Amino acid sequence: MNAAMLRTPLVAAVAVASFTMSGLASAQQSDLEQRLADLEARVAAAEQRAQQAEARAASVEQSTAASGDESLEARLARVEEKADSDEGFAFGAYARSGLLIGDDHKSIPGGPGVTPAGPLGGNVGRLGNEPDTYAEAKLNYRQRYDNGAVADYRMMFADGVTTSNDWTADESNLNVRNVYVEFSELPSFTGAFEDASIWAGKRFDRDNFDIHWMDTDFVFLGGTGAGIYDVQLADSWKANFSLYGRSYSDFPTEESEITDDTDNLTLTANNFFGNWQWMVSGLSAADNDERDIENGSTAADSGAHTMVAYHGDSFFGLSEGNFKAAVMHGQGLGAEVKVVGGNGSLTEDATATRVGLYGTTYLAPKWRIAPAILAEVSEDRLAEGDKYSWATFNTRLANELTANFEMQYEATYQYMDLDQGASGNAAEGSYTKFTVAPTFKPQVGGFWKRPEIRVFASYSDWDEELNDYSADDAFGSEGFTGSQWSFGVQSEIWF
Amino acid sequence: MNAAMLRTPLVAAVAVASFTMSGLASAQQSDLEQRLADLEARVAAAEQRAQQAEARAASVEQSTAASGDESLEARLARVEEKADSDEGFAFGAYARSGLLIGDDHKSIPGGPGVTPAGPLGGNVGRLGNEPDTYAEAKLNYRQRYDNGAVADYRMMFADGVTTSNDWTADESNLNVRNVYVEFSELPSFTGAFEDASIWAGKRFDRDNFDIHWMDTDFVFLGGTGAGIYDVQLADSWKANFSLYGRSYSDFPTEESEITDDTDNLTLTANNFFGNWQWMVSGLSAADNDERDIENGSTAADSGAHTMVAYHGDSFFGLSEGNFKAAVMHGQGLGAEVKVVGGNGSLTEDATATRVGLYGTTYLAPKWRIAPAILAEVSEDRLAEGDKYSWATFNTRLANELTANFEMQYEATYQYMDLDQGASGNAAEGSYTKFTVAPTFKPQVGGFWKRPEIRVFASYSDWDEELNDYSADDAFGSEGFTGSQWSFGVQSEIWF
Amino acid sequence: MNAAMLRTPLVAAVAVASFTMSGLASAQQSDLEQRLADLEARVAAAEQRAQQAEARAASVEQSTAASGDESLEARLARVEEKADSDEGFAFGAYARSGLLIGDDHKSIPGGPGVTPAGPLGGNVGRLGNEPDTYAEAKLNYRQRYDNGAVADYRMMFADGVTTSNDWTADESNLNVRNVYVEFSELPSFTGAFEDASIWAGKRFDRDNFDIHWMDTDFVFLGGTGAGIYDVQLADSWKANFSLYGRSYSDFPTEESEITDDTDNLTLTANNFFGNWQWMVSGLSAADNDERDIENGSTAADSGAHTMVAYHGDSFFGLSEGNFKAAVMHGQGLGAEVKVVGGNGSLTEDATATRVGLYGTTYLAPKWRIAPAILAEVSEDRLAEGDKYSWATFNTRLANELTANFEMQYEATYQYMDLDQGASGNAAEGSYTKFTVAPTFKPQVGGFWKRPEIRVFASYSDWDEELNDYSADDAFGSEGFTGSQWSFGVQSEIWF
């Protein structure tokens, strides 16, 4: 074995070893390379993906953030503001329309003021007792100014007819009952006037409230004038002040053949202390004492009126619901205690005291009840020495039977003891009415939910003596002397 | 060569081999490292990019998905719902207003009911024949409830005057023609009532339909009452049921100097079977037979009315378009076959049969035609033994010339043979009118497209005998005795 | 040392070398592997991140780009179009309502036409001088068609009463003053008619303009008819052409006990050249010369009327503001130079010339002033040989005190020299009125800003001779003979 001989296998061994080692390294290497290559491919893909995702995000960002020069968000906010705005036009309505038919298949007299006490404000229950189509269309318009001030314009058309025909041009009573402007949130109003609003024009006062089931306000303050609402006189004392004019037109005077006109001006302070309300009004109608009321008494040319009311958050403290109770007293021109200033024929000594009260609650899950009382005594009203007393008790009951249907019931009783005053005979007696009214509504659930479509049957009766009281009222007219059945259908809506 | 000698080159060889191999590994290694480092950099960049993309996506997500607590999508959906809502107020109108001037440059009598047959419902073509400003303003309000129910309130003011002055307080006929509430989609209505809707109040019936070119309904059912629409009595049978009241006021009775009132009550079933309609009504007006119709005949206190109609989807099967055909028959109070219950002066034996028909189609691409026929025979109508016959043939032709302009033509012919009945002389004769009316409209394209502004010239003529028929109609009044040219302008709109 | 001996260490060396090299490679290898593994993990994370980012971007993209088949952007654009649309219903109004009370606490006569010159158009300042509730409700409806054409429907209800009561059915003057349709942007109108619009119906002309503080138009063109606006006759010449009808009803004729009717037709060209306006009208009322005007003169059956006016962009070139000046002249029926065609009692020789002028400007930052003059001379007006002259000077001054309050002042002076004409005595004299009116408004800042709520005190006086002029006007009626104080409140709004 020479060295070369020796070297050869050695070199071979080294070569083998080298080869082996290089093979080893190369195997590991190619695995790494493979992994690297895989990774590179994945990174390239991930890069592309990230780039695409970024591009997409950027594109979406651009489309939401700025199409043109306004972002989607800003554009949407502008549209939302428009859509949610309380500015501009708003439509409101009250309406009732239907048939009131007697058992002779002819129209029958009706209305909450159907009894002899009606002209004195002695309303009875209205359910199944209304013969008219009465509608109010309210066109309102609100403007909000850069300085934050708000102006509300309110206009109301009203019409009431008893004909069932569609074209009623001859019978139309269509007229404009409200036209006024009210300003609120005036920046220059501060202190006690911070939350105050002012108004002028022709209107129903904002704070009138009613006994719905007898269709009568507790107090109806309305006419043409101006006023201010919500003056904060103390922490728990807010007050309204207003001047309302009403017109007394073409009344007879003692100088024969001369009629005269005057205006009643009513200045009112309406105070609110928590649930309590105290309203006080002074009335003046210059020269109204020259009116000839045809019985020797002197007509009033001034008057006073006051009301204390409580607005309850529960059903007389007994259960959930609400109630309202008020006592009103008036003298002279104030002795028309509901429509303040509405009657110019009262004597200078006239006095009237009225109490009103109602409440609503659920007796049981599907049974609602609403009892109400309204009563008045007035003296020296239309002539010195006269006296008129009446009291109405009314209860509306409703039983919600399905999502869209309820049975309504109403019982009303009125007692009256009426002096003859300026018009005819005295009379004493009582009136009762009972009504059943299957009623459809889009969604049942309370006394204030309208619209309603009702079918009804009513039975009413009264003392015969009441038929002779006045030739001007319905009682005693042909076929309407007592023991009356009436039937009908009616819709009622407000919004 | 000793072993050391031998070993040295071997070791060197091994070292070389080692070195070579290590060199080889190291070269491969550094390449890998480079690639790894590159990759690491790329991964870091990709990571950052992915992070940025994610951040951007998240930011956009947040801006679209939640600004405040509501996503853009949700906010937009809410605004869309408001914008697309059919709830709330909607305004509708019908109006026509213009001048109708004779060749003496003064107003000329006109109207589709201008002929002696007019009071009997014998209308003639209206184009170039209308002297009035008549407008209906419809104030509608829709409410949709949580339970899915829908309430629609509809109120319509209407006025019609013939004066051209702007201030028309003295001539005003403004009145409230519609006030009603309709409920649909009531959840508690199921089975045959699933698609039914109910209504109450004062309205025109939903399913009245008219011959527009003579301004007359086939049947006009309207008044105050209540009803139900779309009761599904069988697969192909839908029916409406309604009770409509109308008032007969202050009519003379045989007891001299006493007038009386009553109500007509119409109970109607209106049935639809595919294209066919069958309407049947019973009428009752208690004590209307006490009315003095001043000719010895007895006034009807009841009646019956029926109509069979076909609503065609083509122009009489001949071409595209539509047609409607109907025959009506009535007895007693039903003998006023159009305005059901609208005439309380009919005798108890009165009968009337009317046929009506019209169609519309395109004769050629720009030429539309609408022929119409209306004819009636009635007997014992206003007095026993009387007989009234009339027939009107009318054709409206229109040639669309530009996007905004078309020529309209109308020819109308009416034959009438009228007994004297309660009012004056008998008469027989015919009336013809031909009108050319260049007409502007925002977009031409059909008979029902309004508004239109038209200029027109009409020539009308009639038999002289018709001038003496009645002192109450226009025929025979000063300067209106035949061979009349009239000219005018008029706008008409509905929406 | 044998070869095996030799070989062993060599192999060992080779093995060592191999091992060493392999160890070296393996150390490098494991570092690389570690880095690779780290990288793989990072890539996986980055991939996931990119995927998530992409998914998020895609999701946002989808939510903004296509929920359903519409993108947020497209949906928003659709809602924006709806929200910003000028199509559909729009409500407009003018209204004033308040009290005007004398120092006897009763309503006092008033109105801008209160003086004897009033019936001739001789208005005086209105501030603190208006006794009525007057309201206009405008129901407008705009439709835009696929071809670009626009149709505007306009309807206006108006009512004016002086009673202060809310229910005014008996006094109601509610009527429909405007009912018309106007088309604009008609694609088939080109050339001179490119910007023209056409209208027909009952309306106030678009281009009437007024002296607000005296409540009088310069020219009031109105009635029922048709016309075209904005015909471009030359580069600086635009013109309107119209035909307006007005009705003369039930006037006496010389044949006793027969009344007659006719129509006045007014054809007008109203030309605009920059700030200048030239209006020219021809009037015709067939047979109006048969009217008995009860003084031997012959009534006009035709007339002519013209006006040249300048609409200034500054306060008479002196300061910022505006002014308008016009001179009108009319003959025959055109001698009622304001209400064109509005008076059928004018003689055939009647002539009248009127000048009117007003301007508004700021005197100082918070002081606005608006002087106005209106004067007329007419001859042979109501009878041959008569002559009526009057001139009114009026200035309204306002001092803006807070954001919501300003003091307004008005002084008015009218001189009149009136022939007896058809009605009673001649009279010459003057009338003055001065008014202070503290005024609330949502935002002060100009004469045209409404609504306003004002309180006011006015003092008016006039020559005693004016009291005897006519029994039909207020002057000389009980308690209204001069030196009058009046007080009141009023709201006024327009939009």
C-alpha cells in the first residue's frame, strides 16, 4: 500500500465524508429552501392581500368619507336633520261623522246639549248621541331661526253640519276658528321669562281642558287677543297672562229699532302650582248695560270669573289613571263660567258656581272606566231672581275584546231645575240615556286612542214636564217627547 | 513518506474538504439568510400593512357601523323609512278653472248638464263647455300602528263658482264634502274579512266610476254612513256592504205651510266577480210619501236600484285600451239611477233604466279616441204617466303633436224626448256640439294625464223647441237660443 | 504504523472534520430554522390578519356598496333627492289677527281704506290701524316630469272678518281666491319661449307688487284667465301676455227692474327692460254701457290702462336698500288704475293718473326707514265732470333694540279733495295718524321679516268736514268723528 494507494481511499473517504456531509447539509438546505420558498410565496400572497385589503378599505373610506366634498356621514346627518325636523308644515284634525237615526228610520235630535239645560252648559253624555258631521282641519307651520327662536303659526278651519248629504254649500258653517302666531325660545327673554312664549291672534287658549265624554270644556277661554305663557314667578309658580276680546254684535237696545255692538275684553291670570291651577279673570264690555234683555233687568257690563282646579296623576289616589277636578265661580259677565265672556245677556247680578270632575282608570286588565260629574247653580242669570240648577252624572265603560275591538257603554243622568228666565216656562225633571256601542279601532288600549268607528244603540228618556220648557229646544218637538231609541254609526278621529 | 507526512496532506485534504464543504454550506447559508432577512423585512412590512388595512377597515367599519351608537346603515334605513313612508299627510286635488266666452264677448251658459235633459242626468260632452271654477282640496292622513293596522283619514273641501272675480265670498259654495275614517289590515280580521276594510263618516263611495268626458259617474253612491269593503265571499267573489244616509230637507207637505224633513237610507251590496260587477241597493225614506209633489202623484218612500257592469281590460276586445259598460235600473226612490237616493221628488211608481258605455284606445301611435254613450228612459218619474228619454253620443279624439302639445276634438250629440212632468212644457229635439281644443300638458301620453291647459272654440246648436222647455234652464235665456260659438281657456288638474 | 493504523486516525479526523462541519452547519441550520419557524408563524399571523382585514373591508364594502342590490351611497342619494325635492305639497300663508280698541274700550273702525278716499284706493298707513282677522292659506303642489317639464298647482283659501269671536260661521267670508296651473321648462318650448311659462285658471298675477305699509298693490291684476310669462323678445326685453276676465254681476240697467251681467276682459302686455317695466292693457266689457249709474252719465264699456315702473336696487341711489316708483294712467274702465278691470261703474270718459313710490334703507345700523307716497287725480270718474284728488305720505321707522324686539313708528298724512260724484257731499280735508308699536319678532333684521307680534297705540285725527262726506264710510259714525286714540295687539305672518 503506497501512499497513493493509501491516499486514494482516504481521499475517497474524505470525499465520501465530504459528500456525506454535503449531502446532509444539502438535504437540510433544500428543506429550508423549500420552506423559504413556500414562505416567500405566502408572504407575497399576504402582501397582495394586505394591499388589496388596504385598497378596499381606502376605497370604502373614500366612498363613505368624501363623495364629492361631503362625507356620507355628513350627508346622512343633513338628511336626518331634515327628516326629523319639527319645522315646516304639520296637519292636525278633529272630526266626527255619522248617522243618528230614530226607530222611525229618520234623523233624531241629539247632541250633548240636547236637554233644556244644554243652553246653560248642562251637557249630557255624547256616546250614541251625536247627529252631526263636525270637522276641524289644523294647518300648522313651525319656523326655527338661526338665533334659536321658534315661531309657530296655527290656522284652523272648522265646519259642523247635520245634513247627511255630501254637497253642503247651503248648510255650510265652514269658518276659520284659529289664526295666531306664537313665539318661543326667544333669546332676549331671560330670567322669569326664560321659558315664556308669547302669542297674538285668534285662538283657543292652550290651557283649556275638557270632560271628553260630555264634549264640554271645564273652561273655554278663546277669542282674539294676545298673551304670554309660562312666566316663572317663583320656583313652583308658573303663570299665563292674556287679554281676549269677544264680539257682542247687533244686540237690541232700549231705544227701539237701534241695535248696538260692543266687545267683551277678558284679562286673565292663569296660575299653576304643581298639580294646582288657579285662574282668575276680569271682564269688561263697555255699554253692554244698554242692551235690552227684555225683562226689566240690567245687563252686565263687567264681570269676574275664577277657577280652582286640580290635575291628578292617578285615579283619585285609588289606582293608576288620572283625574281632574275644578270649581268655577263667576259674577256678572263672568257668570257664563265655561265660555268666559261668551254671553252678553247675563244680568249685572248674575252669579254661577260650577263643579266639574272626571277620572279614568282600568278596573281590570281589559276594563276601563271613566266617571264624570258636572253641576251648576246660577242665580239672577237672565233676569233678576231667576235660578237654574242642573247636575249631570256620566260614566263611560269600555271592555277591550280584541286588538281592534271593544264594547263601550255609557250611562248618563241629568237632573235639572230651571227657572223660566227670559224664555218661557220653568221646568224640573231628569234625563237619562244608556248607550251600547260596539267599537272598532286600529289598536285598543285607552280612552284617548282614536280613531274609532262605532255602531251604537241608545235609549233615552226624560220627564214629560221638560217637553214644555222651551220651543227652541228639541224636547217636545214632533216625535221627540221621551222613551227614544236611536241607532247609528259614527267615526271619530283626532291627531 | 512517513505517516505524519502522509497525514499532513490528508489533514490538509480533509481540511480543504472540510473548508470546501463549510464554504459550500456557508455560501448556501448566506443566500438563505439573505432570503430570510428579505422575507423578514417583507413580513414585517406585510404585517404593518395588514395592521394598517385592519385599522382602516375597523375605522371605516366604525364610521359606518357606529357613529354614536347607531350604524350608518341603520341610520340610513331609518331615514329611508321616513322618506318612503306612506304615513302622515298627503294632499290631493281636482280642479278646473277658466273662461267660457260667447261671440258677444260675455260669459255664456255651459256645463255638461246645460241641456233640458241635464237635470235628468243627461250630460253632454264637457270639452270647451265648462263655465266654472271648481276645486276639490283633499287633506288625507294615514297612520300605521304597531300591530299592523292602518287608519286613513280623508277630508275634502270643495267649491264651485261661475264668477271670474278673485274674491268670491258672496258667491262661495265652499263646503266640506268628505270626512271619514277607514281602517284596513286589522289583525283581528281573518277569514273572509282578511282583506276587508271598514269605514264610517261622510264620503263618496270608493267604487264609483265615471265617464270622464261627460263629467258624470255611472253610479254616484255617497252621503254619510258606514260600510265594509272587500269581503271575500268566495274565491272569485268580493263584496262591499254599506249604509248611506242622505237628507231630504224642508220639503212641502200637503198640510199647507208645514214643511217636513226625512232621511233616505240606502243599503247596498256591491259584488265583484272578476271583471263583472253587480250592485244592488234598497232605499227607504220614512214619511217621504207625505211630500207634496204638486201634481197629485204620491212621492216614493222606498225604492230599489241595481247595476250590472263590466270593466274591460281592452278596447272592447278590439285593441289595447279599456272599456266600461253598465246597465242600471231603478224603481221608486231608486229611479234616480246615478245619484242613488239623491232625489226625493220621484213618484212611488217611477222607473228608470240607463245604459252607459265608454272605451279608450290608440287608433294610431299619436291618435287617441274615446267614444261614449249614455242613455236613459224613465217613466212615472215626476208625475204618474210621464216619460223622459234621452241619449248622448260623445267622442273625444286627441292627436299628440309634441312632447307638450296635442290637439283635442270632441263631438257630442244628444237626443231627448221629455215629458213636461212637474215643470212646464214637453219637448223633443236634439243638441250637438263640436269643440277644437289645442292643449298643453307637461307630458302627453294618454287620456288620464293631467294637468292640461287648453284653449278652445266650440260650436253648439239645438232644436228651437228645446228653448221653451223650462224657464229654469239655460236654453232660451237671453242670447242663448242656438247656433252658439264659444271660446275660452281652461286648466284642469288632478292628483 | 500500518495503513490501518494510519487510516484510523484519518478516518477519525475525517469523522471529526465531518462532525465539526456538520456541527457547524447544524448550528447555523437551527438558527435559520428558528428564524424560519418564527417567520412562518408571523406569516401565518399576517395572512390571517390580511384575511381578516380583507374580510372586514369586504364586509364594510358590502354594507356601504350593496345591501340588497343598492349601495349606501345610492340609497343616500335617493333619500337626499327626496328630502331636497321641491316637488309635492307646500304650504304658504299670509295672516294678520288682533284687536283694535278705542279709548271707550270698544272696537274702533280702521283699515288702510278707512278715510273717505279709501274707496278710491286712497290708502293710509296700516300700522296700528287694522281691525280684522285676515288669513290666506296657500296649498301648492309641484310635479316634475320625466321630460323635465314642471307643473305647479296653486290653490288659495282666504277669509277676512272683523269679529273677535272664534266661531264665525255667520260672518265668514271664506272663499277660494286662487286656483290655477302653471307649466314651465316645457321641452317643446324653444327660442324666445325657452324660459317661458304658461298658466290658466284663477289667480293674482305673478308680477303684482305693493306698498306694504299702506296695504295696497301698485297694480293688482287678477281674475280668471290665461297667459304666458317671460317671453324673451330681445336680449334685454322680456314680456308677459295675459287675458284676465272679471265678472260684473247684477248691475241695474235703465230698464227698471232688470239687472244685467257682463264680463270685463283685460288683455295685457307686461314688458321688462332691465329695471324698467312697461305694462299696457286694453279692457272691454260688452254692454256695460247699458248699466244705469244713476247720474245720467254713460258707463264705460271699454278702457285702457298703462303703467311705467322702475324697480330700484338701492334707496333712490343714496344708500343700500331698494325703491320702487311707478306712474299709472287709465281711461274708461281702465280708470280704476289699481285693480285693473275691477270697477264697472266708471264713466266712458273717466280718467285717472296715479303715482306711487316707496323705498327702504337703514339710516343707521339699527334704524330702518321706509317712506312712501301714493297720489291720484281722477276726473269724470263716477259722473261726468266730477274730480277726485288725494295724496298719502307715509313713513315707517323701526329701531331694532334686541335680537327679538324693535320699536316701530309710523306717521301717515293724507290730503283729499273729493267731488260728490254719485254718493253724497263733496269734501276736502286731511287725515293724520301716528302710531307707536313695540314689536316682537323671532329675529329682527329688516322690513320683510315676519312673523311679528306687536302692541300699539295710535292717534288719528281729521278735518271735521270729512265726517259728512258719506254715510257709507266710518268717518262720522257714532264715536268716530276725529281725535281718536286706539290701542291694540296684532300678529302678522307670511311665508
